[in-house]
Amino acid sequence: MPNSQCSPAMKENALCLLAAAVCYVTYAGANGWRDEMWKRPVTLREGVTIRAYALEKPRLMKAYVARIDLAAPGVGFTATERDPLWGRPMPDYTNETWLVNTKRETTADFMTRRRREGKNVEVAVNTSGWRPWGGRVACNSIYAAFYRWDLADGVELSSGKRPGMGTYFIVRKNGKAEIRSVIRPSMTNDMAFAIYGNRHLLKNGAPTPEAAAKFTEVHPRTSFGLTADRKTLVILAVDGRQPGYSEGATRADLAEILLREGCTDAVNMDGGGSTSLVVFDHESGRSVMLNHHAKGYVRKTALNLGITFVDSR
């Protein structure tokens, strides 16, 4: 990152990041790569590396990074599909009229289901925010509707809403990935995936105003970044709301970590209790959640994204 783009605070935090990859035993205990990822990047398979950071500045924070080589042989994507009740009023939520888009499930369950269906998902992550939200009834609804237009596996998910303003992680039908702030209908013909995020964090190698330090809310966070050549996708998950373990991150923190990971463009996705980054552990034959949720509660999310490979390893 050029010095002209680094504030003194960012330089200090970058030094903290460089020194932060310490050995830390995960909740799962001593288990091969899950210990090693706190020391150095660990290759799960060709095309997928992971690592974890234990940060003390600007606050206590645990962060998890999955790097996906988009040029690796057989790499692809899959995502949560339309529910069979798509477009109908939600049967279990009557406070407002929301139409069913998808059925919620945990990111780990999404990976397990997709693998059972024959898609070799190696990494899975939560993505877009959804409604209804707020209150016991809304949180217990098994269905979801999206705030904005989403496209998955070439199929619209959001009940006919058209593309518009927003920040999207996009995968074209030719496999090329990008992050952009505006989508128009004329841009969508060659899109396989268009996943809505809520804030643009990095643009052309510099933090955006939306990632400015004045936004000081500290929460668990999920974000996506792309390197300048668009050949590497970086998925970042940060734990939060856990005093003494990990307090969480601001948008500015995300931008700094993603710059450290070599990203030039990045988008903030749905966070809080939704943040979930899962990898498939071939040693144990099961899905493993890298991050840790406050109070152990793992939320069912509305739109999960999976990175797949033609082979199973």
C-alpha cells in the first residue's frame, strides 16, 4: 500500500497486524491446521489457504481469513437457492407483508447440505442482510426476504426487484469477479452471482468514506476483498461481542486488515450474529466453523455463499 494512503493510525495498526499472527489454541483444541493457522497461512487444498490473527490493537480482536485462488483448477461458486414458496407471503410472519425468497439455515448446515447434493463446497460464508428482522417473532421466522436485489446461480432471489444502488460482490459467467457500487439491468446479462453488501470498504486500493474511522461501532463482521488482478478473493470474519476474547471490529478495521491482505477493493457484508466462516475439514470429514459466536448462538442466515471445486480435494 503506498505511503500516501496510510494515516499514522493505519501505519501503527498495520505494524500490529504484522506482529499479530501468534499461536492460539482454538475452542476445538489441538488439532493440526486449526492450531497452525494462528502461526502462518495454512493450505487446506490447492486454491484455499486460511490464517487467523490475534490482535491487541486497536482492541482485542480475533480475525479469520480465507484466501481463494480464483484461477485454481475447478474453482466455482454456489449459493442458497430460492425456497419452493418463493414469491408467496411468509406463512410464519404476519406483522408485515414480506414475500418468501429463501429459507434460513446456518452456514455450516448449508455446506453440509450442498456437499450431500454433490457440490464440493470447501469454504462457505454468510453474505446479505435480510428481513424480517427485530423481535422474537421475526428472528424465529424460518424464511427471509432481501433488502436488495440478489442473484445466485443465475437466478434472481429477491422477488422480482431490479438491480439498483448498492455495493455488490459479482461473479461473471466467465468466472471473473468484481466489486462495484452500482448495478443496472443492462449489466446483469452475463452475471452468475450478484451478492449485495451494505458498505463499500476499499476502492482502487484506498479506504472509502464509508470505511472512515468516524464509524466507530464495534461488532462481529464479515467482508469480502479482491486483489488488484481479481485473481484472489479474500473472505474476512471477525469475532465480536465477547469481552476478554474478541471485542469486534469497525469498518475502518476491516479496511486495514484487507489492505494488509493485499486487497484493492472490498465490501462489508452482513455481520453481527450472522458472521459465519466455515471450511470443510477433510481430516475429520465435517464442516468446521472458524469464528466463534457470542454466547455460542449460531444464527441461521438467509444467503450463504459456497466456494466449490470440481474435485473433492
